[in-house]
Amino acid sequence: MAEERRNYDEKLAHILRTAAAIFADKGYHEASIRDISRATGVSLSGLYYYFSSKEELLYLIQDHCFTTLAENLDQLLAQEPDGLRRFQLMVENHLRFFVNNMKEMKVLSHELDSLTGEFRQTVNAKKRQYTDVCSGVLQAVAPAGTKIDARVAIFALFGMMNWIYNWYHPDRDVPVAKLAEDMSQLFLRGFLTGAAGGAEWRSGAALEPSPSIWRT
């Protein structure tokens, strides 16, 4: 039984990784199960042994990614009591997972709205759980009296990290550890740190509203 389960899991992982690459390159709606059958070498009937529909296949990719990402983070945080180090581990875990799974991350970023019903609810629940954990790690290092909204802060951080598939190239950019270090420094201390106390922020509230491009 253990051998059968291992073979099943390995075949499913192969199908999910191949399907993620096809969805990332062609788009979920443009890709077909026949495309995946040709790329994996698994017959159509063989594929449907692992999932019942293309939407379930998309769900399995997203569910597997969020589950793995969250479990990896839980293991790292369980061994580290220091707040700042926990933040650094969170950033590096997120970035390292994304770098090692670029196609999957593109699918996560672009195709969540393609899920419906229970599939979408389940993935959204896992996203919320992961976001809550990351938000807690971030708030633990926030200085007393900070006026920055926690929701703004955590999604700004995700915005920095989630789109690296658009520009990051492991063969010519900095290693992942350096990438995580630089992003952590930028997020926590800002680009202007070290410049005579930093630049003073001035609200743009007094500015005139930007005109509509359609206004004549």
C-alpha cells in the first residue's frame, strides 16, 4: 500500500507541475486536457483517474501550493522565537518557494478567479489563514505606536514578493537569500534609510484631484 501511495503521489505531482506550466504559458481557459495529456504522456482516461475536471485540476494546483507554502512556514516559525528573525524567515520562505515554482506562482496570481464554488472557497480559506499568520509575524515587529494599517502593510509586502516571476532571473539576479535580505531591508527600513533621518513624508491631501482622462 505504501508503494502504491508513493507512486500515486509522484504521478500526481508530475501532472500538477506539467499542468501548471501549460496553464502559465497558455492561460487556463486556452489550455486543454489534451494539451496536458500530450505533455505528461498520460492518456485522457488516465488523467481523469486523478481529477474529474479541468477546474478540479486547477484547484489541486492551487491547493497544493498554498498547503506546501504554509506548512513550510509553520515548521520554520516553530523553531524560532525571535520576532525579527521570524519575519526574515517568512520573507525568505515565501520568495524561495516562488522562485522554485515560478509557473505555479503565475497560475496562483492570475487564475484564482477561474475557480468557483467549493474549490474557490477552500483556496480562499487557506489564503486567509496564511495571510493571518504572516500578518501576525509582521505586527510582532511593528514599533509601538505605528500608524500604518496592518492590512495595508501585509498586502504591500505580498505585492513586493508575489510578482517576482515577472522580472527575477536566478541565473543573473542576486541569490534568493540576498533577494530576501534586500526585500526585508527595503520593507522594514525603507530605501532612504541612513540619509539624515530619512525624508519627511508630506501628505498629498492638498493637491487638486487628478483630472479624468475623459474630461474635456
